[in-house]
Amino acid sequence: MKKESTIYKVVLLGVLCAVCGLILSGVNSVTAPIILEQQIATERANLELIYPGAEFTQVTDYEDPTELVTGVYKAEGLGMIYKIHNVGYNSNGFTFLIAFNDDGSVAGFKVLEHGETDGFGSRCFDEGYVGQIEGLSVSDTAPLLSGATLTSTAIQQGYDAAKALFNAGH
């Protein structure tokens, strides 16, 4: 077969693609467990912001019709933590943890990531508003923040979704 022929070039390209695919598959099989381990460690570190030293169990048998709850964790003997992702003013949204003690009081409210506008939506993640959330229980409604209505409404929606799951026993 001549090196200038189309068939030779197609076969050569196919062999090169197969070799590259095998190498990529091998690299993925080596790095995937390491990446998963790092994700688990990061998640545990986030959960320990609310319940330091607790033993956590991930709850998988919950149904959230709002689809705002992206994770549910039980802190043995302490309460439940809900990971929420919602969209405020910034279209990328934000992620936060809300935890309820076994008695229904809020154990903590921690923002994991956000890109809300400084001085407006970002005020929902300042100490004053966070303190208001942390003073609530499952029978309360999350407050709205004037000037940050979209973001505080999104927090309220996530809070309500977590409350519903907590009250349902998840």
C-alpha cells in the first residue's frame, strides 16, 4: 500500500485514534478514583462547617419536586444538611448548605459559591442576613431582603425545599 493513498491515510488515522483512545482510557482509570476521593473530601469539609466532627451519611432516597436540593446528608444524632443550588440575579446561580437540628431549628447556613452582584445580591451572604436565617426553624419562612429580591427569593425557595424534605423525614 502506498503512503500517498487515501486508504493508507484512513487506516493510519484510525490506528492513531485507537491508540490515543486507549491511552486516554488508561489515564482516566488512574485519575478517576483520585478525583472522586477529592470530591468526597471537599464535600465532607463543607458539611463539617456546620457539624464539626460529625459522622455523615448521604441520603439518596428523597424526592425533591423543586429540583433545588442537590444533596441530603444526615449528621448522626445531630440533624440534617441540605445542599441547595438555585439561581438568583446571576444566571450561574449559587450553592448553599442549610442544616436543621433534630428539633427543627436551623443549625447553620453556609454559602459554598455565588456570583451575585456586590452590594446587592451578595448582601444575602453577609453576616446580617445569614444570622437571620440561622435564627429560624422549620416552622418559619426565610426573610426577603430589600434590594436583593431575586437572590433572597431564591434562598427562600431553597429553604422551603429543604424544610419540606426535613418535615417529610428526609
